[in-house]
Amino acid sequence: SLQLTTSDLEIQIRTNAELDGDTGNFTTTVGARKLIDILRSMPSDQTVSLESSAAKVILKGGKSKFTLQTMPAEDFPLVQESASFGPVFSVPQKTLKDLLSQVSFAMAVHDIRYYLNGILFVAEGKQLSLVATDGHRLAFASAMLDVEVPKQEVILPRKTVIEMQRLLSDADGAIDMQFANNQAKFSFEGMEFVTKLVEGKFPDYNRVIPKNHKNIFTLGRQALLSSLQRTAILTSDKFKGVRLNIDPGTLRVASNNAEQEEAVDELDIDYDGDSIEIGFNVTYLIDALSNMSQEMVRIELSDSNSSALMTIPENATFKYVVMPMRI
């Protein structure tokens, strides 16, 4: 077999491929970008061969031949894997991919509170929960595990999350996970993915998620998303604020900008609660709705100054909290 390993000392990925016929044994290091570019330039069904010669690797495919410089394999910066990984637990690949998409948009970017620049993974009992927040909004998503595990919490760095989203597929095959104090390991489709973790204490997300809001309505996700996208056209470039006027039977979405232009959109809703006028960053609402696939969305409010809770009707696996803004 052929084993390929790549690392930047924060993330290490190792994968294996079966080889045709008898092969000799050798270990070496080659430049990843050049190797990838060469392979991408060839037909997808092209068979290639690798041969080690002196301090070089010779790659042949069809009538093409490439000679690449190498470095000693012992100089390659391998990640020292933890010796204290916890128990293995699994979810389908597609499940983890969906969980990541439901929360990753709420991660902070270059925040000095470094523990916000990533996603919190919490495995407890038979549940895996993912949480992300940038201090203005918080996204929570969860799924059931195949086995019961003791409580474990780790924060995956933003870079790791982005790379995981790129690698995961919609396959139903399992992805195995293990956590240690300073590392996480993911194994799927013959690939082993090891990453360093973010140190620090993640905020207590359970205290952030509102409970017992009395003003509640449910409406079509796509209808609300389209309304917000329309009104966002005339928001201020700097503040991106929209006003929601919620009255019995009607949701009015409005925006304006420095040029005194205004957009207004109305939606019919089944609602008999208090009349509320509240402002939000429209991007925060669009991000959440764009990363949901369900037909309906449930919105819970207390008053004009409190955070709103967005959920999926009859489903406790997704929660999205967004702070209001003055407009």
C-alpha cells in the first residue's frame, strides 16, 4: 500500500491507497503542491507509478515523466500523537458534515478571545453537541451517538473546521472520533485526521440560550430568508440592520440606509402575542436560515431588548441565538 502523510504541525492527515502489483519499500518527502498539481493535470483514470532514485522521486503516467526533488523522511515534521485519547465514538459522515454547517458560520474570526475562533465539541452520554459563538450570536446543533461516553469537551480551531468541511462527504459511512487533552482524532474512509485543540474555557452556552420566551411564531424558512435577502439590499453597508415589526398576523421587515432609501416587506404569520419592534444584523439572520434545510422555522422573543431564539419546530437538535441591535 501507499501511505501519504501531510502536516503543518497543527493538523496532520494520513491516508492509504492500495497499489497494483509488487512494490519496493521506500519512505521520502516531496513537495505537496507540486505533486498535487501534477496529478490534477493528468486524466482522472490515468495510472501512475512512483520510483525512488537517489535524492529524487520519478513519477510516470502515460507518456509523461516528472522528476521531483525529495527531502529525508526523518526530517518531516510529524505531529506527536497523544497517548491519552479517550474512548472512540462515531456518527455518520453526513451527520457531522451537517452539524458543522449548522454552526460554523457563527465562529469568530481573529477574535482576541481565541477560544471563540473555533467550535466547541461536547460528547456526553449518547449525544454529540457542537456550539459556536462570536459574542453576537450562538449556534447549537446536536446528534445522537452510537455508544454512551463520559463527558468530554474540546474546542476545534477554525482552520481545522474548514478543512474538515472540505474533506467530509454526504456518505453514510461512520466517522470515528477520539478526544485527548490537547488533540482530537477523526478517522474515516481510510483517512486519519489529527488536530491540535484551542486552549481556554468556552462560554457556558446553556446560560446564553433563552428559555420560556412567551412570544412565539412559526413561518416558512424560505419565505423569511427571501424577505430578508430583499430588504438587505437597502441596508447600510456598515451596520446591515433590519427592523422586524411583529404584530398579530403580520411580520413586517424593513431597512433603510444613509441615502434615505427604504425597503419594506410583509409576511403573514400565525401569531397572537405582544407587538414587538426589534432590530437585528440581517447577515446574522440570513446565515442561520441559509444553513438550515427544514421547511419551517420557529422564532421566540421576549421583548425588543432581549435576544431571539430560532429553532426548528418539534426538533430540539438546533438552536440559534442572536442578539438585537439598535437601529
